[in-house]
Amino acid sequence: MSKDYETSLSMDALNDRIAILEDNIRQLIEQAAAASGEQNESRIADRINQQNDELDRLIKIRESRQKK
């Protein structure tokens, strides 16, 4: 998802996207707990990091909007 798109989201859409990311991260953590093998764990850890980065970016956008 592009950063321009993210900044143009309505507050409701932004909150929905944040909720989706939080759920994705929860599911990935559950998968990581059940995964066996270094390659699977590494792939899931990379995906969790990616989702966390996107979540952090969207939360910052939301917070900056709330301050206005």
C-alpha cells in the first residue's frame, strides 16, 4: 500500500486498516508458535516485522490527525 494512499484514507478506513493489521499480527504470532523449522520461523518473523512497520506508520498518521 502506498504512503500517499494511506494518508488519504478516511479516519474510519484508517482505523479499519489498523484493526486488520493488528489481527494479521495476532494470527502470525499464533502461526509462529505452531511453526516448526528455522525457515518457517524466519519467514513468519519477517512478515510480523513488515506488518508491525505498516501498523506503526498508520498509527502515526492517525495520531497526527487527532492532534489537528
